[in-house]
Amino acid sequence: MNIAVIGEGIIGHIIASYLGDKKYNVDCISPNINEIKEHAGVNNYLINNFSENKTISPKLKRKDLNKIRIETEKIFKKKCSNFEGLELANKMGLAKFWGANLGYEGLSKDIKSLKLTKGEWDYIKKKIPFMNVQNFYKKRFNWDKKTAFVNKHNFFKSSTLAVYENKIKDNSLKGFKPSKEIFGNFPIERTSFTRINGRVLKIQTNEKPKNESCYLLIETEENIYSKKYDYIIVASGAIGSFRLVMDSFNLYQNNKLFHKINHHHILSTLVFLPKMPYPRKYIGMSNLDASTNYENLSLYLNFFPFRSLIDIYKLELIDGEKSLVNKIRICIVNFLENLIKNFYFARWFFHRLYITNIYLPADVTSSYIGIKNDKLFLIGGLRSDFEKYILKRVFNKLVKKLKLYDAYNLLIKPRSISVGADLHYASSLSNYLKKDGTFKLKNIPKNIIIADSSSSEYLPAANPSLYFISRAIKLVRKIHS
Ligand SMILES: Cc1cc2nc3c(=O)[nH]c(=O)nc-3n(C[C@H](O)[C@H](O)[C@H](O)COP(=O)(O)OP(=O)(O)OC[C@H]3O[C@@H](n4cnc5c(N)ncnc54)[C@H](O)[C@@H]3O)c2cc1C
């Protein structure tokens, strides 16, 4: 049986491997921008200034990411209004730069509700490494008493990262730099599927509904051709899958129809955790997670060592312009680093300081995706009472709750990141699809399955990729010879 998986982001990669390991003939079609080559026509000013003045993850400022982003936008065109809308046409897609937080504890109920078989769950665990950060500290630094705090409160949970623990050599990991330890940062070269370096222009179906043969119109560097498949699995990301499905089935005849795209808006603040220090050599990625609720709003929190922010800032300065101002800034950062290294009190304080990202549920945003005059549009927005209700009431309640768990917020007002820069997108196609990822529309055959987050009405509050991977594994269950 011939199966096509469209897109090699993390979902496409895992699904293509899963089906390939089951001995199906799997083609995974995805463009692969070579980030090493010098990109002709890429404006260096743009590389340095993309997303300037916007509050975003520091990773979005990385030069390598922005090179890929600019090249991607040449093939996947869209217009974003007040919405970051990131697509990356490289192997592993967004997961090449992700935070690798599996949101494992926060997603446990959601994943359980999928009722995966033991074999399916074992497959996921075989493919993706699961590293418990606090256990790592415990093993490497005898950090027992400190991690006891996590267990005592049962509010904070250790973050579980998609990181190969045994590959961490010097007991630390700067998570914002590309590294072999982080799953997804580098492509996995040996696969059980065939990679086609190209882009799917269209899914083509037979006019007679009973005839379920499907074809893909594929564009590679060399040519454009059509290939027949028994099953087509769409995993092109919440934005990419929307574009492909709309183009293939002319679903945008009504130009005015826009669909809600679910995403988490993020607030960011500084929190002091006196009882929860991180060691001298730390994991510069999320160390702790927490879930809480306020008036039916589920909130999810990731805690990053404050020192990782200093590391990122230093790297940005070293990478940036060689101006006098930057040199002075580098001196200040070096001074701060030495202070932390050499003075007990400075280290005591800074190693208990965390950048805290608060993921808000999709209910607080009103962002839309649609096609107008053949162009893909993303329009970002927040609920009208965002300022009054979320930034003031919900945030103040959260601050009070944190205090109960010996966690002290240090900012009067949190920073609110740019709309869409949370990069967890979902639900763009859910209006057209059944729960099993096939189309409600009768003229579209059942052997086309939309397996990524675009087909899910629901976006969990926690970092969602592990949920969407599990869900995709469930959706392809029906494939058998
Ligand atoms: C900085 C950053 C930090 C993040 N941190 C976390 C985290 O800690 N935890 C977490 O759970 N999530 C995190 N995320 C989000 C996570 O990375 C994404 O949700 C996830 O990678 C989405 O995977 P995907 O496979 O659905 O889509 P994508 O990664 O978007 O992949 C889609 C692929 O499909 C290809 N494609 C698109 N259209 C076509 C077409 N027509 N033909 C062929 N191929 C096509 C694209 O080129 C791409 O390779 C983060 C993201 C970023 C950028």
C-alpha cells in the first residue's frame, strides 16, 4: 500500500516513521530549505530586524531561523496582520527551534482521553526522548532536598523535555542554541520512509465519489508530477494544511469566510522561588511547569532559569553589531556573570529567579485565518476584555495563588507577547472535519486524513505537541491493508 505524508514537521516525521516501520510504502513530501547556503536575495537588514520591537521568544531572533523564515515565505505566501504566523520549510519544521517541553504532566488527562494502545504509546516513547529535568539534577548533582519542594507542593511539576539525557556532556544545556541533545534540532537521517524534497501543490481526487483513488500534484526542483496514493495523510502544520486543503478543494469560494485559529497567548513575568534553586550548571530550558484554573480558564506555566536569559542576551550582543554601545553592554553582562559566579549572595538570588511564561487558553484570543482573493490571511486579536480581565484580574489572582506555594512574582505588570508568537496553532480546519480527521463533505474521500493540529477543535493549555503527536497516531489507526 502506498501512503503519502504531506509535511515533515514533527507530526509528519513521527507519522511517516510509524507507518514506515509498519512496512507500508511511505513517501513524506516536504520542502527542505538548506539553511547553510548563502541565500541569494535575502536582505541582511531583514534578517537582523525581523520581528524587531515585538515581544517574542528570543529564538525567533536567531539568524538561522530568520534565514529559513524568509526563504519559506517565498514558497508559502501569506499576509499576517497583528499575527506572527510562523512557517518553516525545513526538515522538522517548527520543531527545529522548539523548546522541547513535552508538557507531559499537564497533558496527561488529555492524552489518557485518547485511549492509545500500549503499543502506540510505546512507539512514541521509543521515538522521542523524555527527560525529567529535576530527576536529571538529582542524579547529576545530588539535588534531592531541593527537588523535594516539587514533590511537597504537588503544584510545581518538573518539566519533561524531549532531550537525550545521556548525550548531555558537561551537565548543562543551553536550550536556545542548536544542539544534538534536543530532539528535532537536527534532522534524523535514517528513516523508514522515502523523503521527497518538494511541495504538494494540490490533492486531486476522482470526480466519482465511490472511486477513492487520490493523487498528489508534487513540485520538486526538477519538475512537477502527479503520483497516485492509497492514503493521504496531511501534516503540513495548522497554517500549511489550511492553505493546501483550501486550494485543493476550492473551499474558499465564499471569500468572506474566515475561521478561528486557536492559539495560546503568552504573558511573561519574573518569579522568585526561594525554595527551588537551580544548580550552577543548569538546563537553559523550562525547568518547572504548573497548571491552574481561574473561572474556567485553564492556565499553564513554564519556568525558565533567569540565567538562560542572560546567556541569550550575551549571545545576541556578540552576534550583533560591533558598536561601542554593544561592547559596553557585553562588559555589563560579563560583570553580572562574574558577580553570580563569585559572590554567594548574588548566586543565591539569581539561581532562584525564573522567567515565567503563562500560557492562556485559546478562549482569550480571537484570531482568524482565511483566503481572500487567492491570498492566505491571518488576522490576530485578543478578547475585548483582555486588558481589564486577563491582565488585571486573572493575573492578580495568579500572583496570589503563587504566593501560597512560596513563589513570588516580581513584576507589577506582565509582558504580553505579540499575538500569534506563541507558535502553538490549532483548529484552522476543524469546521470541515470529523473527529477522526476525515472530511464531513461527502465528495471528499475517506482515505484523506488531516492528522495535525489543524483538524483538532481542542488546543490543550499545556505545550501541546505531545498531545497532537499522540492524536495523530490515533487518527492513522484505521489504515490497514
Ligand atoms: C521557538 C519555538 C518554541 C516552541 N516550544 C514548544 C514547546 O516547548 N513544546 C511544544 O509542545 N511545542 C513548542 N513549539 C511548537 C511546536 O514546535 C509546534 O507546535 C510543532 O512543531 C508543530 O508541528 P507540525 O508538524 O504540526 O507543523 P510544522 O512544524 O509547521 O511542520 C509542517 C511541515 O509541513 C511542510 N509543508 C507545509 N505545506 C506543505 C505542502 N504544501 N507540501 C509539502 N510540505 C508542506 C512545512 O514545510 C513543514 O516542514 C515551539 C515552537 C517554536 C517555534
